Amino acid sequence: MFRPFALFVGLRYTGARARNSFISVITLISALGLMLGVAVLITVLSVMNGFDRELQTRILGMVTHLSIHGREPVEDWQALADQVRGYPGVEAAAPFVQLEGMLTHKGNVAGALINGVDPEAEQRVSIVGEMMWEGDFNALHPGDFGVVLGYGLARKLNAEVGDKITLVLPEASVSPAGVMPRFKRFQVVGVFRARAEVDGLYAYVSSEDAAVLHRRPGTVQGIHLRLSDLFAAPEVGWQLQQALGRDYYTTDWTRTHGNLFQAIRMEKSMMTLLLSFIVAVAAFNIISSQVMLVTEKRGNIAVLRTLGASPGTIMRIFMVQGAVIGLAGTFLGTVLGVLLANNVSDLAAWIEKTFNTRLFDAYFVNYLPSQLEWSDVGAIVAIAMVITFAATLYPSWRASRVQPAEALRYE
């Protein structure tokens, strides 16, 4: 059977036990370091991809891509929607009325952003209908003064479906008893849970009920738009504002969540760069272990040279030995990294449950997301193999420079 000489001897050197056990320890540490570096890189990039996905699906799914605001109350939102619906990139439109206030229930108080919406139209521009935890989003009937609360908001208020809560608006009304804040009773008809920061902030009511509270019955403040490409929101918004004139102005998601999105992208790049140093350190260990191995094998190298092996053959022998270490570390690291990436969410949840703590409440999602991208895995494996291969060049070159006469003089 044909066996390339350099490959055969390189594999024998890899499997053989070194006379100096310290060299074997360094070689093992090199492989373990490479394994851990690759595994950590895959896991961390998967977590960053998970945060990126959650931002796009949950946060930006609840927060509209683009909004058109009227400088005056909009009486016929359907006409405005028809005007922009055929614009390239616009998929759907829905009316909105926004109010700010405090919700109270059984002595519990929480600030909230009240979104007055048309339930059917809102579900074409938002994923809120898919995130319902209890109740029905379509139960927001005009005149019934029903409200759908975020899960976090409902927990703060200790409110459930069917409970009556009170909305306190930051406006004063004059009554025989004096100046009083405005109150309105609502019935909870549903609870949504997006597992994001909006759970503790958003509440939805009928747009007609919100317009009555806004003292502009029969009108809306503008329309929300869903775009086919959310990253085109600033450009589409600018073009629509130019087309609609001074009576309207636009806002998009980049003004409220753009910094968060850019921060995640930047953190992913920086984490990749920083964690790559773990692989680089493992590569330096490979260099040191191979340099010591070359020193130990000087006699063997001299014998091979005497038997006719060329300097190139000697160099390839030690390149094979170093490449095998890199391949083993990279393979094991890839397997470990893929396993961790696919189970890190469950692992974080188990840690929270075991130690009765909340690790991620301070972030825009309250759990640890993870999304394995095979393109990232391929890039990490390629980078690790290139670094490992580069690390074998210098020790292999030194081995090829061993002179048989000088090496055998002291044998």
C-alpha cells in the first residue's frame, strides 16, 4: 500500500511517546488550548448571533420598522395608508395613537406606553398577535375599553385576564372637586409575552378608545409601516417624507434601537478578535513543543538525512506532526463548541433555576439566546487550521536545517 514517507514518519512521531515527558505535556496542553479556543469562539459567536436574532425578531418585530406621524390629527388613515402602501419596500400599514400614563391595580403602580391600535391591521405590521400568552388580541373592541398588557407589566400590577385596572393620564381635568388627574378604567382582555423589554412597558388598547382619551375622537396620530427590508427604513422614511410634504414626518427603528443593533455587531467583531488570541496562544504552544521535539529528535533527523531524506522531506515530517495536533484540537473544539452552542440556553436557564437568580433581566431579552451559524463554524475552523499550519513552519524549517555530522557527533 502506498504511504507517503513524510506522512508516515510524521504520524509515527505524533503517536510515539517522547523520551522527555515534559514535551508530551506541552503537546497535550497545546491541543487542549486549541480545543478550548475553538469551542469558546463558536459558543460566543452563537450567543451573539442569538442576540442579533432576538433583536430583529422580537424587539423589531414588536417595534415598527417605520412610522409616519401627522403634524395634525389624521382623520382618514386609510387614505394615507393607500397612498404609501404601493411604495417599493412597504408591505403593510396600521394606524396608531400613543399615550403615556400610569396603570394601577390593587395598590400596584407601573408606568406604561399605551398603544392605540386597530387589532387586525396591527398584526400585519407587528408580531404581537403571535406573542399572546393569555387572552385574544382581537378582543380589543372599540368602546369596550379593553387592554392587552405585556407579561412584565401584568406581573408588576399583579393583574390577570378579566381584572379591572385604572389608567392615570398625565393631564388634569377641572371638576367641582378641583383640578383632578384623568382616570379611566380598563378591563384586561389579554397578556402578550415577547420575552423582551417591551413586556414591561407596552400596553395595547383600541385606537378609537385611545383617540377618545386623547380628546381627538375619530382620528389617529399616524400609521406604522412594515418594510420588506428593515435596514432600508432610514432611506424609505426620507423618501416618503419628501413625497408626503410638510404635513407629515417619519421616524424609524434606528432612532430607538439602532445603537443597540450596532453595539451587538461591534461586540461580535471585538469578541471574535479577542477570543482569537486564545487560538494564537495555543499556536505558540505548538511552536514551543515542536521546537523541543526537534531538539530531541536531532539524532533521528541526522539518520534520516544520512539515509537520503531531503531537507524538504524532513520539513514535511514535522509539518505533518504539528498539523495532526492542530487538526485534533480543532476537531474536538468544534464538537464541543457545537454542543455548547446548541445547549447554552438550557444551561443558563438551569443555572438560574438552581441558584435562584436572574442573570439576564438587565438586558433587552431576559434569557440567553443562541443561534449556531455553520458559516461561522467554517470560518473559525479555517482560521484555526491556518494559524496552526503557520505555527508548524518555523520548527519544521529548523528541523530541515539540522546537519547530520554535527547531530551525530554527540550521539
